[in-house]
Amino acid sequence: MPELPEVETIVNRLRADLIGRKIEAADLLWERTLASPKPAHFKKNVIGQSISAVKRRGKYIVLPLSLDTLLIHLRMSGDILIRRESEPIHKHDRLVLHFDNEHYLAFSNMRKFGRVWLTPTPEDVLGKLGPEPLDDAFRAEMLYEKLQGHKRQIKPLLLDQHFIAGMGNIYTDEALHLADLHPLTKSDLIKEKQAQILWKSIRKVLREGIARNGTSIDWIYRGGDFQNYLQVYGRKNKPCFKCGSPIKKTTVGQRGTHFCPQCQKE
């Protein structure tokens, strides 16, 4: 699933193509792509609106329109593609928005997990998300206080989008390794100094991921090269770059988890 750096990369790529474009027609090719509203209401409302910005909130792509806001969550296999009108619709395209410049936006969604919302109140969808880890308002002190407010294993907690927005399996494993924290560590046992290190580690791996246009590890997301700089994720039985111990893989919260048993002692 694309995580914060991959979604940020997609958003940065789309800005030049989408800002200012007017939606002249809409083709809903798989109705369940829409989380809300109903298909007829969607088509009636979205046509004629223009895209004023291209943003990201957590793992959501946020497109403020003239009146409403279009929200897109890529989930496991979604992607946003801009094509010329002369190019044919592809078999995995689920939603197509035709613009006023002989181009169209295609929401490609092979596994059909991705979803789209058209809403006048985006906070109804986004309001429960946790803080953005790269925002200036997200400070180390805030992270420490939030950690102390839970008694959960740190790996599942960081993956909880209500706790912090945008973190996924890859960057959580990388941040925990950089901070020398075992993925099973209870959040309320993390000391303030260690929380500061974790805060720095989260921001470091996310910023590096964005700088390298994300991680490309399979067909779902391609375009970045952060996979060439991963320290633990996908490196089972390979030597840790810090200490040389073999990287281990286990399951935490039903998610495959990579860590160094020497650097990240339980």
C-alpha cells in the first residue's frame, strides 16, 4: 500500500496537470469505487467544478473543488494517471474525469480496494486522522504525551491512522530500527528521551522517502528508489548495517515486521 512518501510523490506529480482544470464529464466504471455519495449524485455535482489545489492528508489525496472536495484513498493497488483523450480507457480504470484540455484523470484500481469521496465537508472523512508527522505542530513532546496515553505495542500504534497519519509498514519498521526500538515495546514504557529519538527517526525516514520519490518494491507503486536504502524492511536474514546481526522477520499485529534483534532488544 502506498504510504505517506508515495502519496506525497503522487500529489507532487499531479499538481501541474490538475490545478485549474474544469471537470466536463465523469465516467464511473465500477460503482463501488464511490464511498459517497450515490453515483447519480456524484455525476450531477462533480461536473462543472474546477480543481483548485492538490494536497495530501495522511494517505489521502485531497482535491479541493469549486464547491466540494474530492478525496481519493489508493489502498492496496490504486493509482492516479493523466492521459490524453486520444488514449483508450484501461481495463482497471474505475473512475474517469474528463477535463477541459483534452486530457482525463483515470483512477486505476486493479484490486478494487481504493475508494473515492465527493463531499462538501471533508473533515467528515479526515477529521479522525492523527497529526501529520512532518508538520511543524507535531513536536517530540506531543509524541511523548501521546505514547504515554496508550498501553499498546509501538508497531501497531504507529500504524494506527488515528494516532499518527500516513505511517505504514515500511516506514514504521525503518523508523523503529533507526530509533533502536523493538516493535513490541509498550508505548507507555518509552522514556521521554527515547520518544525524542523516535520523533526524529520518523521524520528522517519519511523525508528521505519523499526525497527519493518513495519505495518501489513491486508492481503496485513504481517511481521511487528508496528501496535501495532500506535498513531492515525486506532484508530478512541479511546483516544489519549497524551491527552485522541477521535481520529477523516476525508478525506483529498481523503485519510482517522486520527488525534487528541486537540493535532493537525487547
